Amino acid sequence: MRAVVQNDKSRASRRVSRASRATTVLAVAALAAGCAQAEDQSVRGAPGQQAPPARGVDGAAKAREARAALAAAAKRWKLDKVPLTAPAPPAKKPEIEAREGFEVDGQEEDGLPPVFTTVPTKEKVVFLTIDDGAEKDPAFLRMMSELKIPYTVFLTDEEIKDDYGYFKKMQARGITLNNHTLSHPYLPGLSYEDQKREICGMQDVMEKHYGKRPALFRPPYGNYNRDTLRAAKSCGIEYAPIWSEEVYVDHWEYREWDQDLHPGDIVLTHFRGTDDWDGTMTDMVRRFLDRITADGYAVARLEDYL
């Protein structure tokens, strides 16, 4: 009888042990499932939503797409190389002063807009500026937009009044529109009042059609006197940039003796087409970009440095 009781106790003990092991296994499984569920929820969104991408992957993918689009645009517009991208704008903007020899009497005392040809910077950037508005080439707008090239324009009312809308499209692409007088006269040959009418009258035109009175003014032909800068200041002008180089469809002209580019140079060209040039504006841009890219320069936005 004692043996039977012991056997029963032994069997009961084994059943308890098996039950305990089963409970332990179930507990471990439940814990693992809970962990797995927690991990799963950490990488998936709510039901019906896509899982969020790993941090940084989306930005890298967009950067690759942007580079690919720029390379495709460069090929489409027949550039030798993909244009270089300008560095970020300076956190501290350079101090802009009148170029030595380009001052007028009372320049500093009267706080007159400085006339300058180069922006102080060590970065290998140049600034593309385009004058008057005579040619209104839709292909030029597409080219500059697709290539992401910044530029600054100086408009003359006599040249743009037949199609203010063309430059409205330009403005919508982030391009700053500035003042180049009403009729493009030789300003030093005019009285102060007549100069003021040309400059401030164009401020009124710009405000009416583009919603803003510009802070930049370029005197026609790069010619000015003290009255020019006084008149410009009177209607809100802060800077009077001219240029270091001028670009045509088939050649460059230089202000400096070394006939070369320099960091911060302001480059001038005009809205011209086949009526005036042996080529189009897109031809001019292509040759301009090929030249500066080969020399290691990028095009930066002038307003970012002022």
C-alpha cells in the first residue's frame, strides 16, 4: 500500500512540474508576443497609414532626386557640365560700401546708395544681373527655372510695358525685380527733378504692377552723378550695383585689367534675342554657365548678400 501511495505522489508531482513548465512557457511566449507587438508598433503607423520612413532617408532620397533632375536639365539645355550649387547665404552679410573712385560728394555724410561692382566675399560665386526687359523669351524662363539658377533683373518701363505679365511670371519664380528707370536716359545729363521723375516714377510702376518698391537701382549705362543717388535715395533705393563683367551671346567684356572672374563679381547681361545678337538668351546663358562652371564658380542670389 505504501508503494502505491508513493507512486501516486510521484505522478502528482510530475503533473505539477509539467503544469508549471507549461505556465512558464506560456508566460514567456506572452512576454515575447508583447515585446514583438511593442516593437511592431514602433515602426508602423496607425491602421490605414504608411509606416514612417527611417530618419534621414526621405531627405537623402529627395536630394538624389534633385541632383538627378538638375543633371537631366543640364543635358536637356546642352550644358557642358551640371552647374555648381552656390553655398548657403552668409549668416552675417558683408558690409557694402561704394567702390573706391565710384563715390560722389557727400556719399557717406548723406548716406547715399553705394555704387559697387563686386560683393565682398571669399566664396567662388558670381551674381547674374539682367537689364531692361526688351526680349521676353519663354524658353529663358523655363531654362532658368529648370536649372535652378538665381538672377536679378533691372527693368525699364519703356521695354516692359507691352508685357508686364512676363515679368510677373518671373517674380512668381522668386526672382527680384528692380529699377532701371522709366525710359533709360543718360541720367547725368538731366536735372535733379528730371532724374527723380525717371527713378521714382519707375518705383511707382514697380509697385503698381509687382506690389513692391525695389531697394536696388541700376543707372542706365552705369552713368550717374550726385543728383542721381540723391534722387534714388529719396524714393527708397538702398543700393546701386553696376557690374564687373558684361556677357553677350558670343563674348565677354571685363572691367578689370586681368580680364578674369573674381569672387563676388556682378555680371551684367541684357534681355536680347536674335534681333540684336547672333543667338538667343538661352544661348547666352549656356555659354555663361559653361564658362563659370569650368572656372569653379557658382551663381548666387545677389539679394542674399545685401
